[in-house]
Amino acid sequence: MKNISQIEAGTDTSNVTEAEAGYSSYEELHKPSSEFSSRDEYLEHELQIMQPKRWRPNLPFKDYRFEFEDTIPAMAATIGKVVMVAAIVTTFASALGLGDGFVLENVRYELLIVAVFIILFSGFMLPTANLAGTHGPLIPLIPIVVAAGGHPMAFGLLIGAFGLILAFSKGGSLLARLTSKGVCGGLLLYLGFIGTISQVKKLFIWAEGIDKTHIAFIVIFATILLYAFLEHFKKRWLAVPLSCLIGGGIAFLLGAPFSFKTAPGLPNMNPMYWWGENSGWMLGLPTLESFIVVLPFAILAVAMWSPDFLGHQVFQKISYPTRTEKVQMNIDDTMLSASIRQTFGSIFGGANFTSSWGTYIVPAAIAKRPIPAGAILTALFCVIAGVWGYPMDLAVWQPVLCVALIVGVFIPLLEAGMEMTREGKTTQSAAIVVFASTLVNPAFGWSLTMLLDNLGLIGCKNRSADLSHMSRWIIPLMMFIILTTVMAMVGMLPGIPALLSGFRH
């Protein structure tokens, strides 16, 4: 990984790029891997010579190539997608009294919907926009939304609308610039630690449920050893497929039950079926009141995008070599593609609420691969999983799921957080953001710590002194007030009843 000074420098002025020497296109700059002394050098060269085009077609082999390494983030992304969408659909189904058939069909529907938008945006038209994934932190709020009378289409459309506003105003990249290394590093540490702990607990709960608790210990122990060996030989990008293979294989050999249950098939592709009063969601179309009910939740959902997107972008910056700014994730473009995908997904009848796709971008950054090629493969894998059905069973099997998320997402986030808090007074801000996030959630921790850090109360005082009044306290204070007010309205502040009676739970 690069250190912080390299990230801050942004470019390497000691060398003249090949593009500056008179070349104009990726095709001219590309060299076969046999001309490089190592695979890493070849992959880094590919990142440095790519010239992504915004809102113009980026074609395979002309503007980028497919490599074996692209299959790893695509596989991790597909596993994560099946799991996260299933979690959202199941939560909705439980709250609305819908059956397992609804869950299966809507997950399949979402896998097909997302494949189209992946290819359209990240694969071709916006190659620096990360894939539009699933907004995991919203899952605990879904029962509250349903209890308050919220409509999933209204919720999704408002998220899309607010996201478009933030994208067109470039508010996402502005908030990213106002977030210091300490605050961002603390967020990564918190998310990585909490995620790792939660997956380990889930695996042990699953093992206890089948009266074979020892399986969880053996699987985790084997995964630790595997990750250490891969780290030693600089092959971490293989962690997801190998850990899934070892985790699932060990569990099965030790007697854990597993069987394929989901047969091949296609979901109903008619949006009117999903939004009928006696079919699909059984809710009909939303009313004006439906939009009013979900308004605070939609504001909160989009406000939580910035720290999520920032963490993914920073991880990419740490993992990529110098002179790769052109291919790094663009926060505003990611918000734009996520918002459009959310809007159409909700109109079509899907249950997904979108955010930056962490289970894709983290493994892709580790493998030193740009976004487009792996995006195309992810879309292909999602279609295969949705239509074939059987891969969905394997992806949600706990020994496979838990270790894939641990080594593919959460441990790398921990490493990136530690890397970002190595220098200066970043540890002060990192500690406070972890503390505040533990009190409420990462959105609260991020907004509060960004305010304290930019005011100069914690962290680097010189950085604070160089900020304008708008950047130093006006924007951070507005973000903190808006977020805290919305959380208070819907009852997310611990120990404080919801300010709006309709959201009491």
C-alpha cells in the first residue's frame, strides 16, 4: 500500500508518463504482460495508461482489457449482492407479511436489474463510477419505515431524487474534501472492526444452530492462516475465492448440512405486477402521504452516502500506484449512477436501496484493477446467479458468506484505516469518530468528528487554520445539525424517544 504522503502528493513528478511522450490512446500504450518483470508491474501499468471517457462509450479491448484478476472482485461482488439484497427483501417481507416466494423472486429481479445498470454506467458510459450496490446500514430502519406506513417505491424515489441533487451539485466530493485523513481512517477502522466481529459472531451462531460449534472455530482459524500466507506472498487478491473454497469445503467435510434448493427460473418482469394491489408488494402505487412518511429516512440514507463513498475512494487511492488519478472512483459520478439506478429500480418494483458497492471496489483495489472490466463480469455473474438459481444457495451459506466478507471487505478496511492513521495527529480524530460512531452510527460519528476536526479542536491545527469559514464550520455544522435532527425525528438517538410520534418503536 502507498503511504499518506503519496496520496496527498497525488502524482509522481519524477517520471514522465508514456501518454506525455506523444501517445494518445490506451491501445497504443498497452503492452503484453510478457514485457514486464512481474504481474504487479503489468497491472500497475494498465492502471496508469487507461484514459476513461465520461459519457462516451468505453469499449473492451479498445479502452480496457479483461484480466483473470477481474474475476475476483466480480465473484466477491456477486456474493455480497445476493446476500445484501436478500437481507433487505427478507426484512421487508417479514414486516409486510409476504412469503418466501416473494423474497426469492424479488432477489432474482434485482440481480437482473442491477446487471443492466452496471453495464450501462460502470462498464461503458461512466467508467470511474463505482457499481451501485446495496445500502446495508438502512436494513435496521426498514421495519420502522414499514411500521410508520412507508411505501418502498416512495422511499426509493426520494433517495434517487436527493442523490441526484447531491451529484449535480458535486456535494459528495465537497464533503469528501472536508473530511480529514484522521476522520476517514477512523471510519474505516470502525467499519472494518464492527464488520469483522459481526461476521465471526454470525458464523458461530450458525454453527451452534447445527450443534457443531467447532466448525466455526476451525473455519475462522483456517481463514486466518490462509490470509497470512497470501499476505506474505503478496497474493491477497486471491483471498475471496480461496477462503470461500476452504471455508465451504471444511464445513462440508466436517458434516455441516448443505443442499441446492433454488431451481433455475426467471422473475416476473412486469412493474405493474410488482406494484399491484393484489400482486407483488400488495401495496399498490404510493400516495403523497407515502412520500411524506419516508422523507426523513431518505434524507438520512443519502447523507450516509458520503462517508461510505469516501471510504471506498480512499481505499482505492491507498492500493493503487501513482499516476492513476484518472481511473480512481469519482464520488459524484458514483452518486449519479447510484441515484439513477435507484430511481428506475424502484419504478420497476425492486426492493434494493443503493449505495457504493463495497464488496466490489475493495477487492478490485486490492487486485489493482480498474472498475469497468470487473463491472462487466459482475453483471454477467449476477445474471447467471439470478437465472440459474443454484449459485444463490451457495452464496448465502454461512461458511462461504462470512469468510468472503471478512477477507474481501472488512479486514482490508481495517488495514486501510491503520494505514491512514499512521502519521501526524490523525489518531485523535480517528479515536473520536470511532467513539461517536459507537454511540449512534457512522453517519453521526462522521458528521460530529468532521465538525470538531475542521474547527481545530482535535487533529491537525494547521489544517484547520488553512480552511475557509465555509469549509471550517458552516458546512460541517449544517451537516451535523441536519443529520442529528433527522435521527432525532425517527428515534435513532439512543435513549431519546422519536420526536415524531409516528416513528416511535
